[in-house]
Amino acid sequence: MNPELIRIRDLERRYVMGGEVIHALRGVSLSIRRNEYVAIMGPSGSGKSTMMNVLGCLDTPDAGEYWLNGQEVSRLTDDALARVRNKEIGFVFQTFNLLPRATALHNVELPLIYAGLAARERRDRAMAALERVGLGNRMDHRPNELSGGQRQRVAIARALVNQPSILLADEPTGNLDSTTSADIMQVFGELHALGQTVIMVTHEPDIAAFAERVVVLRDGRVESDRLSRDSAA
Amino acid sequence: MALRMIRAQKLKSFFSLIGVLIGVTFLIAVVSIVQGMNVYMEDEFANRLVGLNTFQLRQRPSIVMEDVSDETWRAWSRRPRISYADAQFVRERITVPVTTSFFCADRMTLSYAGKQAKDIELDGAEAGFFTIKNYNISAGRVFTEQEVRAGATVLVIGDLIAEKLFEGVDPLGKSVTIAGIPYRVVGVVAKQGNLFGISLDKFAVMPFTAPARRHICPHNVLDELQVQAASHDQMVAAMGEAEAAMRGRRQLKPREENDFHLQTSEGALSGWKKISGILMMALPGLVAISLVVGGIVIMNIMLMAVSERTREIGIRKALGARRRDIMSQFIVESATLSLVGAALGIAAGLGLAWVVEALTPMPAAVAPWSVAMGVILGISVGVIAGAYPASRAARLDPITALRAE
């Protein structure tokens, strides 16, 4: 029986935009166990971006609880949140978000720098991570010397290098063609098979189908939360 | 990593550190030049004009470094001159061990073998004169006390006279005519070089008792009594004794000022000390202005950098960078920028000082403290100028930052 990695209770989040109050999350409750592969879907305005920001500890809720790997993280200070992000979250973004003037190796080293690792160990771990995504021979390339698929692989290596609890991907194939998209989804599948917990936010049903569980948000609430028909329980 | 950023945008970086560069260049160059001048003025100028640990008893100052009113000139001219008897009286009453020499000088014409050397400084002095002036002899000897007592017609000539008047012929033993009377050359003074472009070798020395004294030391009156001691403190003590002796001899009452002058190399330096004092006072102001301007420029460049790299800051924060990580990153970049400017300024300042030394008679001596100061200022300006932009960067919200272009 896999233990609960994430437990969210009655999450609320509001913004003030242009004089209006926007209720992005109106009481969301959710549990995710270790090694689940979850897709979070929803139309624009459903709150899925806000959900991702809260899950990724980039944002704190106005009300409710968020337990991540045994720690309540909804009321932490900025510095404490940064610590949690560094240790527990591996981000993969739609636009890759690599440092343009740094090599692939240096990009992957970044989380390790903020974790305080020594230079030698950093290098070794970063090199190993790049090898695992098949880019061992592209370590000294800059992002503008890499294809879209290769950039996303670098981003994935960076996300995993600190062995985080969750891999949090925001529209990971949004900027890739269909062949490369399939490659990247293959990588996610392999990581999931190796024990990684994967949470993917997407608006494409084809991509969501790769996950084993789909949570649909609408108007700041969970509309449905089902196991995917195609995947095994 | 900070150096990589700088190299990537060389032109922009150069303009951004120009303020610090100029400030530090000023600092190094001016300090080097002033230090060099200090060394030059003390060792070369003052000590050559007067002598090391030496004072001169005179009617009035010969080295005047500041403006003197006509009235003062006239008052000085009215003073009694220093007589042979005055000088003898004073030197007998100095108990500190000293070397002394009577001294007078004027411009005369020297003749040899039909050639004439005009406008030559003819010094009348004693044997001690050569010690006081630190004149080494390159050929022959100086005259002796007996020759001085006898008023012998012997002559020691400067290097330029030996070169120009004798033109390759050995001057020792030859006869030089001064005011119709022949003098035998017994020695040649080693080459002294130039002082501010003027030759120091265009002179000849005879015993002050020799016949030509009628022309340079008339009426048993001296230009000066030169007194040299072994150390600065001893010189001051001897000067005190000389002053007391003269005041007694001239029967001056306690309230009355001296009607004679005791001249030291410090007096010769006073004018330069004023100038260098003003320069060194103005310097911190100039440097400060350049550095403040430089700091403001760096701050603006860093603010622009933070703005341009907002997305990057968001990425770093998402990956776990805390406020202090972002803050220190940008302060290090800012300090590095400033330090590079300071390093270039140090190089430029040294270069400038070297050029000044090579092209003008003025020397330059690099002061290590000014280089250290340049480095410290470089780092400080960078840290201070970068603090505000760095804190702006540190306080960015990661979500908003990630959405930036």
C-alpha cells in the first residue's frame, strides 16, 4: 500500500485583479500517493495553473492545508518554501526555462548549487543525470545549440538531479512537435516505472491519456477524479 | 560566473565601469606623481641646493618659494651682511660636531688657451664645502686647509667646464685665468646631472681667500656660512647654538626678530609642501566624485540587468534559490564589475605615472597603499552600488518572474 505523498484539504486561493476578486481555488481537496502518475486538466480559468503553483510551493493558499511528504507547507516563509522546492519538487516547464547563457551541465547543476553541494559532487551527479536522459555527449552545449526535445530532456535531468518527491510538469509537450512529444512522454513513462511520482498539468486529452489518473478542475473545484481507462490500476 | 557575464557584453561592461576606472586612475596617478615629487624634492632638489642635515647662515633667504612683498625684500636688503668675523664667531660657538665652510659666489668668466667660458658660477669656499655638498671628485683632489689659509690660486672645476673648456685635454695642472690671474686646476668634480633641466656642472670652486674674492666676496663679507651635522637632530641643535651666538653678537633684544637668516632644506621644501598639500587635499574629492558617479552608473546597469534577467531569477527561485542566494549572486556580479574597473584604473594610473616620468623631468614613485586603496574602493563601490538592485532581484515573486519575457 503506497503511503500518501500529498494531502490537500479545502485549499482556497484568491487574487485581486483590476479591482475584482478572482477565486482561483474554491476549496480543493486531493490526495496523491507515492508513484502515482496524475494528470490535472481543466479549461482556462479552472484554477489549474494556480493549483500547479500551490503544488509546486511557488504560491501559498489563503486557506486550507497542504501536506507534502509529511510536512505541512501551506504557511511556510519564502526561504523555507525555497528549501522545499529544492528538495521535493522537480519542475518541467512548457517553455523549458533553461538559462540561455549556461551549458547543459551547468543548467542541471543549478539545483545542486542551491542545495549546497560541493563542486566535484555536483558535477558527478549532473553528468549522471544527463546520461540517464541520453544527453551525456551534449553536456557542454548551450540551449540554443540543442533541439526542442533535447532542451526538454535537459530540463527533465535538472528536475530529477536532486531526487525530488514529485516531478511537476506544466504542459511539458506544449512547445514540441508530435514525434518529440511522444519521446518525452516515453521518458516520463520510464521514470514512472522506476518509482517516480509524476504530476502533469495539461489541457490536451491525448497527453493526459498517458497518465493513470486524471483530475479535472472547473471553476476552482474538482469536477472529476478518475483512473484513466487505458492504464492499469 | 560573474566574469563570464562581463566578457559576454564587453562594450556595455566597459561603459558601466568607466566611473570607477577614472576614479582609481586619478588616485594611483596623482599619488604616484606626488610621492615621486616628494622623493625628488627632498633628495635631489632640497639636498642639492642646501645639503643633507645642513643649514646656512645668510643675510637673507636665497631660496624663496612663495611670493614676498617688495617691502619685505627691502627690509631684507637693509640687514647687515654676514662678515668673516660673524661667521668665525658663530662657528667657534657650535659645540655639536659639524663640518663648516665659508661660502660666496658670483658669475665670472674663465679663460683657458684663448677660449672663454662665460657666466660660470665661481664659488669661494673652504675644504669642508665638498663634504657638505657631497661633491665626489672624479679627477685630482680638493684644496687643503693650508691652501685656503694661504689664499692659493688653485681651482676645482665642474664636469661641464672640464668637458667644454678643455675639450678632451686633461685639465689637471692646467692654468685657468680668472679676472686676469691664473689659477691651477687641481681637481674635477664628478658629474652631478641636471635639476629641472638646468645643468649642475657649470661651476668652479676656489679658496674663498684667493684673489678673485675681490669680485665675489668684497669687503670681507660672505654670502653664507654652511654648517653640516651628522643627523637631523644634531643639525637642529647646532642651528640653535648658531642662532643664539648671532643674536648675542648682533645684540638683539629678546622681542626683536633675527636680522639674519638660517636657511635649511626644509625651507626650500615649504613651497612644494604647500602645493602637494593642496593636491592631496583635492584628490579625495576628485576620487570621491568619480566613484560616486561610477557607483550610480553601475547601479543603473545592474537594475537593467535585473530587469532583463527577471525570467532567469524566477527560474532560479523555482529551483530553490533563497533570497540571500539571489542577493549574493547579484552583489558578487556588481562587485566584480567594479573590481575590474578598479584593476583597469590601477593599470591606467600606473601607465600614466610611468608616462609622466618618461616624458617630463618629474619622477613618479608608486605607493603600494594607493593600489590597495584602489582595490578596496573597487570592491566597496560594487557592493554598495549593487545592494539595491540585488535586493530588488531577491524580492521578485517567482510566479510573476517566470511569466516575464
